[in-house]
Amino acid sequence: MLLTFLKMSIQAQANAICPKCGQSHIIPIYKSINTAENPELKAKVRDGSLFLWECPHCGGVNLAKYEVLYHDPERKLMFWMVPGNDFSESQMTAITNHTKAMGGYKLRLVKDMGELMEKVLIDDAGLDDAVIELCKWVTLNELKQKDAGLAAKLRFYRLEGEGEARNIVFSFAKGGQMVGMKIGWNVYEDCEGIIRRNPSVRPVEGFVRVDAHWLESVVR
């Protein structure tokens, strides 16, 4: 059963209630996604469309929240999206032990669609998610020096440019709109150097959340 879970994209059905009209419907969901078997699902994760469903009664578009394991064998990635903290420790331990034999896997826990999308985008850009979290921390501190009341949550959006002229683009909500901001490649290199010189900061083995809370716990 475990190997099937890891090697295949497993689709299921779930009951969902439209928050706009209150009607109940059966919608398709995924228990696991294997991008080698179904590469088209990766694009739907990247743009978030995999988790949207349209109510056949009122036409409202809603977000489906469910647990799913995203597995990219080529990139040796497993991102487990678990809304809330209700997950099976035994199952995660079994998968962690299994991936040890395959070597080099990056295992991450994420809590929502936005975090899952971001992890995929970061890896596609060839970047390190731990370094990106440190870049966010540095950038937010600089922003707060200019605006003490700022309570922004940065999201990685894209990497643009080439060579040393590359920029990392973050997005965040401000005044009811999404705003973009760029940081230079030198910031990423500096943060990468800090983590390289402090290996204890690296995420521990197994499924871990690498986010702002994780960073706060290791930089104190």
C-alpha cells in the first residue's frame, strides 16, 4: 500500500459544501500526486487550479482543503500538505524510512495550498527553501524599519534575470492588493552563506515545516 501511495497519483471523492449557496456536492480530490506518472498535475499545483471547484448549483468557485502528498521522483521531492495538524506520524515515519534507501530526498510539511505552490515554485527556480526563508526574514526586517506597522507575509513569486543580475521577486498583500518587491541576488548569496556556515540551522531529517516559525526557532 505504501509503495502504491508513493508511485501513483491516487484520486478519490469527497463531500463539499458550497459556502455561497450551502449546497452539498461530491468533488474529486487527490490523496497523492506523482508528477512522473501525471506531469500535467504539476502545472495545476503551480497555479492552484487543482484545488478549486465550481459549484454546479450557483457557479461559485471554491477552494477545496484536503490532505495530499505531492511526490516528484525526478527532483526527489515530497511535499505533504496537511491542513491543520492532523496527520499520521506512523505513515510519515514509514515514508521517511523508505526515502532514506533512495537517498537525497527533500521532505516538507506544508499547511495550505499557498505554501505548496510556493515550495514547488522555489524548487523549479533551483533555489533552497531554507535560504529563501532567511531572505524573507532579512527583507521583512528592512521593510519594518521603514514601516513599523507593516504585518506582511512574503511569498516567493519568481526568479528573474540571469547571472549576478538575477532578482528574487516576492509578493505580499498590502491595502487589499498584492504587491511585488525585488531583492538582489547578493541577498540570496549572503543568506546561503550564513546557512552554509551554520549547518545546525539546516532542517532535520524527515518531514519538517520550513517556514517563518521554523526560522524563528533556529535563529533565536
